[in-house]
Amino acid sequence: MTLSSEDLINKARLARRYVIETVHHAGAGHLGGPLSAIDLLTYLYFKEMNIDPKNPRNENRDRFVLSKGHSAIGLYSVLALRGYLPVEELKTFDAINSRLQAHPDLNALPGLDMSTGSLGQGISAAVGMALGAKLQNKAFRTYCIVGDGESQEGQVWEAADVASKYRLDNFVAILDYNKLQQFGWNGENGRRKIPVEAPENRWRAFGWHVISIDGHNFEEIEAAFKEAREVKDRPTIIIANTVKGKGVSFMENAYLWHSRVPTNEELANAIKELCVEG
Amino acid sequence: MASLLSDKKETMRDIFGETILQLSKEDEKVYVVDGDLANSTKIDGVALKNPDKFLQMGIAEQNMLSVCSGLATTGLQPWAVTFAAFLSKRAIDQIQVQIAQPNLNVNMIGAYSGLLTGLTGKTHQSLEDIAIFRTLANMTVLAPADSTEVKKMMEFAHQFDGPVYMRLARDPYPVIFEDDYEFEIGKAVSLKEGTDVTIISTGTQTSRSIEAAESLEKEGLSVAVLHMPTIKPLDKKAIVKAAEKTGVIVTAEEHSIYGGLGSAVAEVLVEEKPVPMLRVGVKDRNTESAPNEALLEDFEVSAAHIAKAVKEVVKRK
């Protein structure tokens, strides 16, 4: 798809609106994490990945795993925008028998490549997909968004180790480095934070190619994915510096919005800030 | 009368290793996934003779099972082979979320199951694996009694599209089944007819149950032995039929009495045909490292303990 940064910005705004409206409608769900990952998801599904919403199970499609499965509503919103499901269906999020489970369910919705939600597991399954492509000489690439809080799970590093040992240059992980988690540790001025500083060093130590970017800047996102395609013999991680709650001023950098439901007034203010027609 | 147990003894993991090497050569989709125990679990033959089909995941079972999930989504059939204790306890969340729930084609082999794991003790013994795996929706749970059955179950698992857990033993056991034995998923196998009592056994306890039944026969008790190679899905009809025929039941398994075959049989009997029953298995105790015979004796799971339970349950008729 040939889309300008402006097109992508507009799509991401609309996806953010869907996220907030859906959580308001369902009366439950996560907000901060999905909003920090929306620009990355938008770029992946509209520009980077070789996918076809009409043929979601094509065996040669690129694969995507949302390892931070708690941001499912962010993924569903982008999938709806991309044509995998009707936008109207977002209203079924969390309802009984819905295809849109609180955490992604591989069997429920075509277009999902893995079930996630128990943190730390998604990246390992994505490593399995990339390894499966190598073993079968298939050209598809595998992408995986990992949370920074999630990276406290030891399994993430087991996966990092194996991806490096098998030289998976068809694999790109993206760290949604928003520097907040559900509760976390004490920071300055009463703020909460994650304890991880300089994740670049950790991933480099595991033998990965590391690229650091502003995860809300589409030019930088594009350049990073292009660079990843040129890397040989090792996997790439894009450290995407993001803002939890990005796009709505009163949700940004506030851990309380990790999974809070907006009031009617907050919803109206959020939509006003996003300046987007529904 | 000749014993049902032949004099020939074979080791399940040896047969498993030979068979998986063969399968990995015959089917391009089959991959063997190791957690750095290949020379114990006997999949080292694949690493040495068919190395392209051998994947080393190192000592990291959580990642190992999740990687198998990803491999399966690309159309491959991974066989994850490690000790039953690690498979069932270190990686069970990964197995539930990413293999069982999505119903993926991953075969999981718990080598070194039960109590007799070669002087390794409580960290390596596996007395909960049946209980844990049978709570997972979509999961098939198998416990072979001898090497012939291992091979037949592997043929089944290779053809079957869905997650399978199979527990193996470390040490040699008498061969029970001839080469023409046909394993059928979800079907009990009547090894010996009898009218006074039925022993329902699984895995390695089937040969000890035969031993117990044959010795009791000499004392004048008519003891049936019903081998249960598939613990899930369970052959409920065969259990009810046995209860109707003999009126009392003993279960025997190299597993905790909580949650395993004994519990599964009790669940069926309580709902369908309540009769007196006793469970032979490891009771509510921590286990330890010791020679096999000492463990069987101390943890009350020897053939003599099965015979003792049979005599006790018959009194309750």
C-alpha cells in the first residue's frame, strides 16, 4: 500500500478513537498499552506486512504476534480498519461468544496468528514461526510486538537466545518501550515506572541487531523496518520509544490509565483531542 | 498357565528413539525438539543421524513449548521431548494457552515419568503429569504399558491432528503386546478375564498388575486386568462394564492417587455405577531418590501392594 505519513497518522487517529470507544462501550479493557502501540500496528498492517485481509490464512502471509496480548483492542481496531472485520463488530469486544476476546484467541478470529495474554509467551511462538519459515525455505517474515513490562518474564530472554542461535534474520521484534506498566516501581515526583533502562544493551548482548526510534514517528518507523530487511544472520529488535496513553493528553504517561474505563465526559474530551470523524 | 508377561524386556525410550528417527526420515513435517536431554530421552539418534530434523532449544522448557506452538502453525509437526516433570510443571501454561487451546498439532513426550527415574529423586520424578494434562481441553493423554505400545501410539500420534501427551518410563519392562497389536484411541484393552475383581491399570503398572493378578489366581481369586492406555479420552463404557461384571475395582498407576487414573475411574463410577474401589498409587507424600525396588516398596506401588489392595477390596463386596 502506498500511503503517506499523513495517511498513516489519520488511520492511527481513527484506530485510537476505536480503542477508546470500545473500552468505554465494553466497560472494561486496557487503554494505555494499546494507545502506545497503535502507530506501530498501523504501520505494520498498512505498509510493512505482506498480508491480505480477504485471505487471512494464506500460508505464505507474513506473521504477526502481539506478545503483549493485553493490548488486544489496539490490534482489533487496526484489523477492523484494515478490513479483517467490520468496525461495528468492535462493539462485541468482551461479550459472550465474541471473536474479540479480551486477549487474542487464535481460533476465534481469522487474522490472528497466535493466542497470547499470558505474558512472555508470544515472542517464543513468533520465534517458532520464523524458524518454521527457515526450515521450509519460505519467504514470509515474522513480526512481534513485545511489552517492556512483559520483558520481566524470563521466557522473553529464552526466546531472544534461541532466535539468535538460529540466526533468524526473517524475524523482527518491536519493543513497545512506553516505560510504564500496571503498577511498577516508585519513580521521581510520585510517578510509577519500569526498572529497565537501556534495553538496547540487553538485546545487543543477546546478539540481536538493535535499532532505536521514536515509535510515534512514521518516518522513523519506516526507516527502521527497511533497515531490518537488510540485516543478515541475526534477528532485529526495534526499540520503539513510545508514550503510554499516546494521543490523549490526560491519559499520557499516567499509569492509572493502564486499564481504566473513561467516563462519558472523558470519552467526549478524548475524541475532541483526537480530532477525528468516526 | 504361561504368563502374559514375556521374558523379553525392552526399554520404552529406546524404542521411542528408534521410531522417531524413522518418522523424521519418512515425513518432512516431523521435527524433534530437545531441551538438552537427548542422550537421556534417546532422541540423540536424530541429532546424530538426521541432524536437519533435530532442533535444540537448550534448557528452557517454557520457550521450547511455545516455539513448538509457532512451528505447528507453519504446518510442521514438532515432537517436544523432555522429562515428564519439566513438561508438565515448567511449561504447562505455555502448553495450555498456545498448544491445547488452539488445538495445535504438537506431540509432547514426557520421558522419565513416574517414580522410577534412575536415582534422581523428587525433582525429576513425575507423579502429577496425568492429573495436570487431563484437565486441559483438547488434550489426548496416553500411557503405554510396553515398548510395542509405544510404537503403536507413536504411529497414532503421527497421524492425529491435535495435541498429544504421552508418558514414558526410563527402565526396561516386560513386553506384553505382539507386533500385531492394534492401539485404538480411547479404548481399554482387556488383558485378562476374571470374575471376582477388576484391576484397571495404566502405563508401567499394567505389567505389575498382571503379576499381581497371576499370583492371586494361584490363591483362587479370579482377577481381571483391564489396561487403560488412553487416559483421555477415557473408555467409560469399559469401566462401567467391569464394575457390573466384577462388582469391585482396583486402580493401579505409577502416579499420585490424586487426579490420575484412579481419580478418573472414580469419577466415572460415582456417576454411572458406584461400586467399592481402591486406588494404588503414590499417596500424599513427598518422594525421594532410591533404587527402584526400594521406591516401589516404600511408596506402596509394587505388585505385592496391588495384590494387597485386591484382597482388601474383595472383602467389601
